[in-house]
Amino acid sequence: MNLRPKLMLAFILLILVPMIGLGIVSFLNSETLLEKKYSEQTEISLKAVGGNIKYFFKELEQLSDGNLTSSEVQDTLQYSTLPRDDASTQIAINQAQKEMNRILFQHPAVSYVVLYSNDGTMFRSYRNDPTTFRPITLEQLKQQPLYLETKKLGGRSKWIGPYEERQLTGVEPPLFTQMRLVKDYQTFSDIGLMITQYKTEEVYTMLNTFLNPHAEGRDSRYVIVNQEGLILLDSNKQLEGEQLADYTEGNLQHTDSYSSSRIKFNEIDSLVSAYNLDQSGWVLISVKPWNRLTNENVRFVQWIGMITVLCVLSAILFNVFFVNRVAKSIIKVVRKMRLVEQGLLDIRVKAQGKDETVLLANSFNSMVERIGELLTEVRTEQERKQHAEMMLMQAQIKPHFLFNTLESINALAAQNEGRKIMMMVRQLSNLLRTTLHDSEEIVISQEVAHVQSYLEIQKYRFEDLFTYELNVAEEVYEYTILKLTLQPLVENSIQHGFEGLDDGKGVITIDVRAEAHQIVFLISDNGVGMSEANLIKFGERSNKSDKRRNAAELGERRGLGLRNVADRLRIQYGPAYGMMICSAEGYGTVIRCTIPKSRGERL
């Protein structure tokens, strides 16, 4: 990166980013603080509204408790024991219903009262207000799930909110419905069922008392929902009877105590808070549009943003017209240095002027020229060194192959095995064709043919000692490999791995497969394996002087060996590739070689 971009980056990271970051952090922090502040205020409001609503229902519960033991209810349900067709019974029922009117005027919210005796007799009393409860028979009522729920409560109240159980309680106007079993206060036996409906105007008043549409907007509201997300009451009387999930996300209806979050309600960014009323699982929810809550704060943030933008523009102008002038004198040299880092050593800087930049340019040119000379010398020396090591290792391989093969042919000639001699000479010619070829790399198909010829020669030499399997994937044949890589590994298995095994029990398996970026060779045998000491010896690296000193001895006595194969692969392909041995005494040996995928001309 040039000096000018560096200065610009420093300007951005040290000036612009802190300024902008500070503004963003301040804004987000203010948003968080405001959300926390309004959430706490809303919690207080919700608890106040919820407390009033709880007190309202507690008052109704106490009123209902008194009615259960009153003569208006207890005596009325006793009339059900009189004969139905008796005129005096009808007169008594009418009189009882008039007595029940006293219940209506005990509280202004009471709108409708129905009593069911155990024999199905129904007593009703209601105001002139509209009612919604369907006066069905007791048998029909018993078929409703609500009846079983009320019975399980054993005299406690079962509350039904507006728009719940519409088939029974209706929807217009929205009323609260209470169902309770009536027990004889002397025997505590069930003598009937009392159903009472209450007006919702007082609850609406409680909800709207804490609303400030002028400050909070017309979209602010309080709603009461049940556990299924059904909106029972809406302070704006717009969403009643609808599902809360149609207007916002989350499970606000399952709030345990209190929760508050900033989410969208009816596609408007709002602060939505929920408070559990502990009444039939109902939850009181407050919705306040966020933009109305933070209107003043937004204006303040806008002013801060404008000031920040002006400061940023001033800093940019200073950077463009002053800092860049100072940097121009050395940018040219810095650019050339970057090119030299990429390996372009023929780059030179033209020296102009009479100041210190001329000295810098001349020093740069001298340094680049000297670096180029040194790199050329190092590269030439490295190539000579690698070539010498490769030739030394190659020379160790050829005498070893020829010696073993000629010994086998000599033994067959002594036994007058002419056909086997012919086959072995043919296999030997295949070996020599590959071994004596000038190219260091051959295609894998030739390397496989070479090792197969070697194995056939060894099978002639050691009859019934071992068998072998070749599993080579078709797609690897055209890739290249360093020649004479597999033969020394197979030779190791034959000479050392099968020592002491019964004839015919030895098995050599060669698997060749292609992976994403490499070719993998697996040479395994079921021989005696290698001791831990030998494995450690293989893993240790001897110094270069030791290799040169013992090269001739190792070449004729031991051949290339596993160690030299590993060194050849490392020199040819680099440290990322090579050979790994896994072995244990009595469990055989597995050798894994990896080389990169590369293609060459077929030999």
C-alpha cells in the first residue's frame, strides 16, 4: 500500500471512524437508555392499570361470593323441587326472578344473571341493557367444555372474556362472563349453576385513563389478550376479537410477569410491554409508537449529526490539501519499493532534484541491483545442489535393481529354467527402460508397469512366498511421478516384511487414488512389521556430511531404502508432500506416499 493510502487509512481509522463510531455509539446508547426509561415508566403504568383491573375483578368476586349464599340465590334454586305444572310453582318462579333483581343493582357492572337448578329450571334477571348470553337449556349447557371446567373448579369462578366462547356468550356488546357452581351453604352439596355477565365500560375507563393520545399518538393503546393471543379488549375498540399474531411478533400472551421490547406493532415501530394480570391467564399489553416517544431526542440527534458531518468535511479538506502535499515527495520511492517486494528487481528510480530524496533514490537503486546479484547466485547454487543430490540418489538405485535381477536370472540359468529366464529378461528390459531413461519424472501408468515387472521377477525368484494386488484408479494414469518411487517400497516388504512367514501367506497391496489436489499411494503388507526402534530411526534426520560419507556403502549394500525415497519426494515436491509409515511388530506395514497432481508428456 502506498504512503498516500496509508495516510488516508490512518485518517479514516484515527479520525473518521472514532467520530462516526462515537456518534453511532452515543445514538445507540441513547436509544437503549430511552427504551429502558420508557420501559420502566410503562411498567409503572401497566402495574397501575393492572392493579385497578385486578381490584375490579376482586370486587366482582366478593360480590359473587355474597350472592352465592344470599336468599335470592339459595331460595330461588329451592323452587326447582316443586311440581312444574303447578300454577303456584310458576308464580313462585316469577317471584324469585323479581327477587334476583336485587343482584343487578348491587354493582353497576352487573348486566345479566342466570341461575340453573339441578333439574334444569332456569331463572333469569337482567337490566334493559343489551345482553349476549344465549339462554340455552341445562342439558345443552352440559355439552359445553366450559361446564366441565366450571365443575372442576368446585365453586370457584370461571371467567370468560369478550369474544371467547362466542357461540355461548356472544360478541356485541363485549361483556365479561362469570360461571360458578352454587352449593347449599348448609350441606355444601351442588344445587345449581350461576352465570353472571358484567359490563366492560369500567375496564375501558381504566385503560383510557392512562393514555395520552396527544403526546403518545393515536396509535398508542392498551389491549387485553388471552393465552391463545385473542384480543379481548382494545382501548381504541379497533382490534377486538382479532389475533395478536396478525399485528406483531413474539409470544406476548405467554408473559409470566412483565416484559418489554421494541418491536413492530401493526407495521409501526413501537415499544410493546406486557403485564400478566393473573386473571384467567389474561395479559395486559401496552403499545406506544416509538417515534412519538423519542420525538425530541431525534431532533437532538439530528443536530449532533449535522455538527459531526461538518467536522468530518473539515477534516477531509485538511487531509486533501495539506497532508497529501507532505507525502508526495516520498510516494514515488515507496511505490517502487512495493514493486521490488513483488520480485521485480529491474525497477529503478529516477533521481530528480537537489534534496535528500536524490540520496534516497540512489541508495534504493544500488540496493536493488545488489539484491538481484545475490539472488541469482543463491538460485544457481541451490539448483546445483539439488541436482547433485538427485543424481546421487538415482545412482544408488540403478546398481541395486540390476544386481538383484541378475542374481535371480543366474539362479534360473543354473536350474535350466529357460522359459522363466525369458520372462525375467523381458521384465528386466521393462525395468531398465524406465530406470535408464533420462527423464526424472514418468507417468503413473509407467511407474505401475515398472513395479509390476519388479514384482513378477521377485515372484519367479521367491516362488510361493507372496502374492500381490494392484488397485489403481483410471483417472490417475496420466499424472506424473518421480520414477523409481514404488519399487523400493515394495522391495522393503519382500526382503524384510515376509521374513519368517509361511510360504504363500505374504500379501502386498498397492492402492493408488486421486484426491482433491494430490495423488495418494498406499503400499501395505501383512508381514512381520517394523519395530519401534526402526520407526524412530526412520524419523530421525542425519546430517548432510553423514549422507555423503556413507552414500557408496548404502548404495550397494542396502539400495535406495525407505529413507532415500522419502528424501527424494521431499526434494522434488517440497515439505508438504512425502511419505508416512505406519507399522507394528506382528501387524504388517502400511506406507502412504502423497505427491501433487501434475501432468507431463507421455514417455
